[in-house]
Amino acid sequence: MTITNGTNVDAKTKPQYDPEFTANVLKATGPNSNSRVARVVGSLIQHLHDFARDVDLTVDEWMMGVNMINRAGQMSNERRNEGQLLCDVIGLESLVDEITNTQLIGADYEATKSAILGPFFRRDTPPTTNDTSIIKTMPKDGEVTYMHGIISDAATNEPIERVTVDIWQCSTNGLYEQQDPDQAEFNLRGKLTTDEKGYYGLYCLRPVPYPVPDDGPAGELLQLLDRHPYRPAHIHIIAGSNKYTPLTTQIFDRSSKYRDNDSVFAVKDCLVVDFKPIQGNPKATLELVYDIRLAKKDA
Ligand code: BEZ
Ligand code: FE
């Protein structure tokens, strides 16, 4: 389908569409609809109708969007979630993540901020021991990093024992292990538990920037918007224990390209970290110290 440069609707001559139309659609919702569903879908209908009127959306343009959503569904499976990726490139997952965490924790609470989960987490990662390496397939250009920190209570600063810390990252070719047959299973994934001092530690790679998969509708959208698909170098973290609100976040290398223009809008200043040269540790050339502050569930 070709895209024209718009319908050239002049503000003065802009057509007046049926002023009752949206109200009639909203009125169709029945009294037995769940109140949250009615509110969410009602607001969605209102905004979609306002948007269609605002841009004088044509049938061809609407159909192009419908086709994009259909193709995203058709190419999705357990390894690929194209619908989520479409939401990511328009910033929706990041926005919803911020809304959800603000509700759970409160905007002013000094807990570590969240960032989106992304599509490459594996729940079935086996437990790993502190201070071991998560590098199972070492790339030629990998820079081994000793990453460690203390997990503490955001309100009391007390260290928290027995927090489960999931960490995952892609290799230096920009691929996660499930995308790359040349990497061992669970390469660059760790599931650690903090000790009585709240300590976690592991050996990982300095992360690199990589493109989100751009061979589907999300990639087409990026092209249509004259945007690149790259994410800045980052490491994913999920930290949780039963008394604390689980934290899903990412940390970003300060020196990374794309830090100021992440294709999925996940970067927050407070999540930017420094990889520093390490001395006296034969297992690594870099060190990354990253402490995490968790909020109590009832905070
Ligand atoms: C990721 O960081 O793994 C990711 C996030 C959003 C879309 C694609 C990948
Ligand atoms: Fe990632």
C-alpha cells in the first residue's frame, strides 16, 4: 500500500463529523460489563474516535493499521511477541511499566526504578551460585565484568537476605541465547540468591547495543517513522522476595551509543551505570557495582 501525504484538510474547512456518534457507541456498553473493563475500553473508544477525527483517518490508512496488527499476531509465538514489540517502539510498554510501578510503590519512594521486561526473559533459568560466571559461550570480543552489589530495604536500608536475582543479557553479537544456535542454552543468564549481607555477585559481559527484531511490522513502523531499531547496551534484572514488591529493571552503560535514543524508550537517568577497570581480580577486566533498593509490599 502506498502512503499519500494526507488529505489536506484545512482547519477552516474541516468537516464536522456526526457529533452524536461516539456517545452512541459508548452507550452500547451494557450494565453487566465489569466496571474496570467498561472504563478502560470506554476510554479507548473515546480516544480512538477522537484520534480518527483529528487526523481525518481514511479507510485505506485504517486498513493499513489493521493489516499491521494482523501480521504481528501471525508472526508471534513463544519465542517472539510482535504485538509487544509494536507497543515497545511506540513507548507504550515503558509508559505502562511506569504507571504500574508508580501505583505499586508510589512516585516518591526511594526504591530502585523499574524498566520494561522485554521479550527475552526466561523463567526457567536454573539457580546459579554467587560469584560464578554466567558466560557459558565466551565471545572473542567479550569483556568480562565482575558485577556485584547489595540489595537493601528502601525504607530502612537494612540488607535483605534470600532475594532472588535474575540477570540476563545478550552476547556481543547482539543476540540472546534463544535467538542464536551458536550459544549454549542459558548462556548469559543467572538466577542468584543474596546472602545474609544482601550481597549478590557474578561474572558477566560488558553489554553492547543491539537492534530489536526489525523484520516484522515493528520494524516497518520504525522505517515509516525514519527511526533506527537499536537499544543502548543494557543488562536486565528482576529482583524479588516474598515480602518485597518484585522489581523488574534494566541498567544502562553510560558510555553506550543510543543511550539518548533507545528505540523502546526504557532509559532512565537513575538506571545509568559505569563500568570501571578492575585491579587485582584475574577473572575480570571490568567492575560494575550496582546496589538495589526494594520496597516492602505494604509500603
Ligand atoms: C530487550 O531489552 O530485551 C527488549 C526490549 C524491548 C523490545 C525488544 C527487546
Ligand atoms: Fe535486552
